[in-house]
Amino acid sequence: MQAYILITCNSGSETRIISEFKELPEVTEINGVWGKHDIFLKAVTYDPQGIDNIIKRLRNHPDVTDTYTMHVLYGQEGSIDQGDDG
């Protein structure tokens, strides 16, 4: 399973949240972003509950105020990141 999660957090807590969540093995990318949301997180897991566990952990974080999760749909001819740099 793969999901993109947009995170809104308390002002000034972005760096701390990014540092905490980039250590999770399921997190393949995490960056601060400008706009309605503060952080972009990409997660990949083979455990059916893996994405749910990350979302629960995010939503229980004291500085996270909102999350928006987009689960990837396979079979629609999109690309799957194989870890290539190019």
C-alpha cells in the first residue's frame, strides 16, 4: 500500500514533526510545503494496517491539527517509484 498524507500542524512545529516521522521505516519521503498544508508525507508499506498506524500516530501527535490522506490506486497506469534516482 502507498499513500500520500498532507499534514497541517501548529506553527513552528514543522521541523520537529518532520524529524520524528522521517525515522519511520514506512516513510519514504517527507517535506515541508507552502500552502494550505504544512507537510507532505509519502508512505509505503506491505502491512495492510501500516498506513492506518501512521495516520493514527500522526493524528495523536500534539502538534498535528489535521491530516488529509490520499491512498494510491494501482491499475490506472500510474508510475510506481522503484527507488531510482532518474
